[in-house]
Amino acid sequence: MSQRKKILYGLFGIIIGLCVGALFRNYRTLEIVSMCNSINSMKQKSALEIIGLHPSETPSNSQRNLVFVGVMTAKDFLQSRAEAVYDTWGKSIPGRIAFFSSEESVAENLPLVALKGVDDRYPPQKKSFMMLHYMYEHYIDKFEWFARADDDVFIRTDKLEKFLRSVDSSKPQFIGQAGRGNSEEFGLLSLEFDENFCMGGPGVIMSRETLRRVAPHIPTCLKNLYSTHEDVEVGRCVQKFAGIPCTWNYEMQSILHHNSSGSRAFSGNLKNKEVHSAITLHPVKKPAFMYRLHAYTLGLKAQELRQQSLMLHRDIAQMTALLQIPRINKNLAPGVPIFPSDETSADYLGDHNILGSTPDLNRHRPSHLDEIIEWDFIAKSLYSGMHPNPKRKIESSLKEGLNDVVREIMEHINNFSRQRGRVIEFRELLYGYMRVNSLYGQDLILDLLLVYKKYRGKKMTVPVRRHLYIQRSFTDIRVREIIGEVVPAQAVTLDRRIPVGSTRPFDNSTGLDRMRSFLNSGWERLSDTFAISNPPMIEMPKSRIVFIIPLAGRPETFMRFLRNFEQVALKQDLRTDLLVSLYVDPSDSPLLTNLLDQLRTRYPQNRINYLHLHGNFSRGVALDRAIKSPFCKQDDILFFIDVDMIFTQRTLDRIRANVIRNRQVYLPIVFSEYDPHPESLGQMYLESGQKPITTEHLHRSINEQNFSSPYTVTNTNGYFRQFGYGLAGIYKSDILRPELGGFNTDITGWGLEDVKFLESIIAANLKGSQRLLDVADGRVDPFKDPHKQQQQELSVFRAPDPSLVHIFHPINCDRNLEEAQYKMCLGTKANTLGSFRTLEGRFVHDRELLLFGRRARGSR
């Protein structure tokens, strides 16, 4: 019986195997038939149809017949490199593009030429020559220029067009980066002393006359190859039959740029001279880097178009002044508007009275002393008279901005260096001054050390110093409307000049008049603007927020916080919860837990919870235990807050708007109160803090406050705490990433845990450059491994929030703290003493203190 079962099972397996084999065979047959149909359809296309060229189009009647670019590729790269080329710069060529590959290559989405009798063997000598011959046979009278490129080169097509239109195409031209071989090959390439070749990597460009002379002799050149390098043999063929060498020009190294970093080329910072000045960039081995370069150059193009728009606005402003047209008038003549669309239209081109104003360091003319904007001094450090930290390290954003300014200025200075026979190089920034006017822009005065090099006529190299006076003007205001669940970074910019939430059209006053009204009313200062301006917030989908607060004692302050939380979060917002990490004495614990229990009973729809913690107080431990507790869900926004804060509904709106899952962390810059009695140096509050607290006193002081009304923010009652990172908003799923893992639990007491948290985010973001190297080295393919790219960098968003206020309390710095924590505590304590004007009135004009200072200085 068992033998019969084995036979039956064997027969059944054979039948199943035959069925599966037949299925795969039919599938393979269908695949081959489909491929053959694709090849037949490609063979049926003419050479002009492949590139989408009409037979009547010629260079004399079409601007799109400037250059034909032939890209050499291989069958294995058609769906990667070749497709990336066509998706990026290939479609913006001022002419046409075609990809040349082996005979059996197929790609329906590319203008592909499968060269007959050509395979993908390396070196591609036959492929290169046959591509040139194909160009000659089918397109010689259709284009002025012919370019040979690889599938790992990126071309700035706008620069290419400008360059080619400046060169005479009727003469034989052979343009490229000249070479004679590396040190190992020198003398082995069978080149004469006056011969060279154009290096194929960065690209080679021929005029129509050059191709006309060379192409008929390509069979001869193929039969007489002296090396294995196809670019060397093409250069030899051009030298022999066209009678011209490759361009002997030092500039070609920067115009047609080759990066010697290999596969890691262009994986780093793209803000450099080579990327900005080159026409071609080589090699770009990974398609991801091709798209990255394309996105970056599109940004550069947008900047150029914006600058051209500003120049046109300046011309319009000057012409309207010469025609004596009033600024408020929008018409050239009755019924003839300056612009076809007004301010309420999406096609409005902008206000030329604002955008066309001439750069001037004296555009802002203060009417009284308080409106004067002080300059910051730039040297090795940044010095600011009104900053809490007068001498500090130059911020990375300012450093990057200065580098951008210097690079653009040097490009402008050297724009005509070839005609003038000289070049000027930047050496260093000696010093400078900087100020920012929130209505006009950034003003810069820079002292630069340059080197003047003259290479034509009498050669010389001379160091020179030059002053630059620069104004980087702000443009008009753009409004982004956020609809549905679109995150702010993906929102569409509206061109409608109507405030959010308003249906009232603009009045007839010009932008300049509106700006002047701002100046006259003294709204220029940032803090005053925050205090007075109260624009309506955009409706956002209400994500759940969990306030996490570490607490150690201080029941009076905690009761104030609970009252604030109840008024704003529980009664108004309805989607904000509370989690308290309690470090309290046994005597205070019943009072605080009873308060939380009562609150939870009154608002059962909200999650109001607390954790009991023991041991020495540690803010890092308190926050870490809270975020890892079951009281917080993965899709909750966690907002770490202190008991000394007060907030409004606008605080919650800002948290939801600025915390973006998988993308952004929100670290608000809170407004911190000064000591309201600086003459006592806080002693009064230290003494009152030691008095016994009664429940009657607590409820009487708390119930008098209305937390829904905005706090009055001025320069005299507080400051924005720029260097505080303790308050932060982040999704739980983001803070529990392996590279973050929550808070540092090794720090005891207050302070430093927030700095370590920020450092961990920055360190995780620095891994982004490592990911680029992984892509360059082939360890990660962003197209084949999309899940590896979902862990995006968490950008840190910081902005002043006038609705989030730190109420003053006396600070006692424990000398038992770690040195870094103790210094941070002293710095915070010093900042709360008062404003500069208050301290000036308190100390500078106090005779006793002045005498004390003189005696102390004399005793040194």
C-alpha cells in the first residue's frame, strides 16, 4: 500500500511540475514576443521620429535646433542612468537628445537608437564612432552643434546654450577638456608633440563643419586604432581629417568639469564654485545624485529669474519716476494699467514701489533713538551690543550667507576676466558689519582680502583690499494656505495678496505707504510686532497633544499651571492631555495627586495621569519615563513643558502647526520674564518662597488670573530666551527612534538634558551625509530600497512664541551641580536680572556702585 502511495505522489508531482513549467514557458514566450514587438516598433521609427524632429525644422527657422546631444549608454543602464538623464536635463536641451546603445537595447520611454552591429563591450570605441556616423547621416543639416556625452554627466543646459551661441559654429570647432594622458600613459598613446584629445567624460562638442569633415573617414579611423581609449582615438581622427586639435584652454577645466572623487563625486555640499560655474559635471554615477543636482540647479535658476524680475521692477520704478507718475497710481494712462492684473489676482506681478526700490543703506531713516538698528561686528567672532551673549561664535546660517555673498560677488567681478586678461581671487574676510531690518533686508559692509592676478601682457600678482557695501533686500510677502492634512513644507504658495481669513480687498494705498505706516507706528522691533500683531491662525487638523511636566515640590506654582491648563486645554482645546512625573515629598504628595484626580474626574474625556518617581530629582529621567510610559501613544505629539510656564490656545495651535511627523521638531523660543524688582536681586521672592502655603492663599491668587487673554510682551518686562531648549514638541514615534532613544538619564538635577537632546537630533541629522556616501558606494539604492528612506532627517524649527511665557521665579544655583550645569544656571540667573536699560539705570547711574567699581579696579 505504501508503495502504491509513493507512485501516486510521484505522478502527481510530475503533473504539477509540467503545469508549472508550461506556465513559465508561456510567460517567457509572451515576454519575448513583447520585446520583439517593441524592437519592431522602434525599427519602424525614422531617425527624425525618434527625437521628435519635424523634417522642415532647421537651425535657420527654429531656436530649438542649436545642438544635438548623443548620450552613450548601455543596455544595463537604460532604466537607471539613462532614465535619470532624460528626466532631468535631457528634456531642456536647446535642441534634441538621443541615447545610443547596443543593437538589442529596448526602452520605450527614451529616444533610443540601437546601433546595428554594436555591443556594450568596454572600451566603447565602435559605439562612439558609430554614434558620430549616425549623427552625420541623419542630422548633419538639422543642428549647428553636436555633443558627445556619457550617461554619467550632468549638463547645465541654460549655460550650454549661452556658451554655444557665443561661438562661431560655421568654423571647425572641437571643444572639450584637453588631455594627453595621465603620467602612466604619457608617451604610450601614439600622440605627436603637438597633438591632444578631448577627454570624453566631461563631454565633447563639435561644430557641424567638424563633423562634416570627420564622419566620412570614420571607417578608416576604426581600422587604425592605436589605443584602447575611445576619446583618444576620436581626437586623433579629428586631428587628422578636420585639421584641428582639442581646445587648448585652461578655462575648460572649470567649464567642462571633471571631479576626481569617483563614485563619491557630488555627494557632499553642492554650494561650491565648481558646481556654480561649470556647464557639465562629471561623473554622476548614481541616478539619485543626478536628480539631486537637477533639483539644486533648478533652485539656482529660480534665484536668477527672481533677480531678473527685481531688475525689471527697478526699471519700471525708474521709468514711472521719469514719467512723473504718482506712486499711488497704478496706471500709465487712463485705462492703461502698468500691470495687466491687480493685487487681488493670482497673476499679480508685484508692487514695483517695493520690489523696484533702489538698494540703499539709508532706506530706513529713524525718527527717534529707539528706531536705530545697531550693527553687529563680524571678525573671528560675532559681536553684538544688544545680544544676551555679546561675543559669540558666528552662527552657521550667517556663515553660509556670507559665503553665498562672497561667491556671487566674485563671480560678478570675474564675469569678464577672459576678455580683460586678469582674474581676482578671494582670500579671506578680514572684518565686517551686519544688521537686519525686518522690513527691508540685510545690510552688510565687508572688508575683503583679494589677490589680483594678471596673466596677459605684463604678468603680476598683487594682494588688494576692497570694501563691499551690500544690501540683500527682502521681497514681497508670500502667504501659504494649508488645506487638509498637507504639511507646511508641501503647502502651495498663494499669490493672492489677501490676508488669511479675510474677504476684504486691499485698499488703494501702495506697499510703500503700508510699509511707512509700519515704521511710523514703531512696529519695526520684533518683540513689539509680536505683542501688537495678532493675525488669525489657519485651521489645522487637531492632533492629540500630551503635555509632559516634571515636578519636584512647588505646589503653589503647580496649582497655577493646572488652572491655566484647565482654562485653555480642557475647556477650549479639548484635545490636549496631561502627564506629570512627580518627584515630591510625602507631605506634598496627597495635595498634588488629589488635584490631578479631581481634574480627571471633571474631564473624563481627557487623559490626565501621573507617575510617581523616587530618588534624586532628574529632569532627564522624569521626561524619559514619561515618554516610554503606556500613557502616551505613538501618534501623540509630546510637548515637554515646565511648571513655570503659562500658555494660551495659540500655543497649542503653533505646536500642531510646527510639529511634523517624521520631519520636524518644534523648539519654541519662549518669552522669559525679568525680575520685576531687580534692586532686591530676587531676595524678596526667596524669602516669600519660604513662607508656609495655605490652600486658601493658593486658590485666592490663582482664581484672579485669566489665562485666555494674551500676555503683554515688551522689551522692558522680559526677553526671548534664545538659548533655552527645555520646551520641545515632537511625536512619540520620532523621539523613540533608535538614533534618539529618548532623553539622557545620567544627568541629575535641572539643566543640560535639553542640550544633550538637541545634540542627539543634530548628530542623527549628520548621518544624512553618511547616507549620501552609502548611496555613492552602492550600499543603499533609494529607488530599490524606499523603506530605508522613510526615516527622514528631523529638522529643528525654532521661532519666538509670545504666547508661551516663563513667569519669573528666583533661581538658586546649587554648587553641587556639575560644572556645565552650574555655569548654565548662573547664565540663566544673570539674564533674568533685567533689561539692558534697567541694568544701566540701576548700576551705571548709582554713585555707590560706581565708586565700588573704581576701588575694585584700582586694587588689581
